[in-house]
Amino acid sequence: MSDQPFLAPKQQRSQQTQEKLLKALHHSLKSKFFEHISIKELADYAEVSVGTFYRRFKNKESLLPMLYQDFGIDLNNWVTELETQSYKNLDDVVNTLCHKTYVFLSSQQGIFRTLHLNSRLHSELFISV
């Protein structure tokens, strides 16, 4: 494998395998910390072999760029949904935004924790402003 952390899929089957592994990671992050998730666990949930995982990825951390990209899409969709919603009054705006923010953040807590931990462990990857 090259210096890249993962092999970009070219065939539809490879893309589906990558999507299954990402879905497995999302599933596992609901109940476990990233560092406690095993590659075997991800492979089992995705219904692929551990060897298939290693043919596509260098290590478990190689899934992180895809996880963060997926999170960015979810975040963008969530913000767009909030912007297009109609509100009756200021009280409705505040209550709705607070509730929807709580629900969104709660549903993404595993990703937030992973992002936070990874940024602390690998601060050189993040640009300071």
C-alpha cells in the first residue's frame, strides 16, 4: 500500500465495502469510544473479512477522514434544514433551535469525542487560526 492511509475505491463493489465499513464505524461509535473499537468488530458488522479491511485501509485511523467528511455533510444538511424551517415567533425559534441542537449533538457525540481526541493527539493536522 502507498503512503496514503486508504485506497480510493474504483469499482462499485469496493465503494460499497467502504460504505459498509463507514456505516459500521458510525454504529460502533454509538456505544463505544473510537479507541475501543476493533477492526474485527467493524469487519464483522460490515460483513467483510479483516483481510478485506486491510486491503483497503492502512489502519483503523484511516477511516477518520471519511468519518469527518461524512459528518461535515450531516452538519451541512442539518444547518440547511434549520435555515429553511418556518418559525412562528422568537420563542419558537429559540425553543426549536435549542431542541434540535441538543438532538443533533447527542446523536453525534461519538464523532465529536473522536474528533476532539484526534485533534489533541495529532494537533499538527489542524491549522490554527
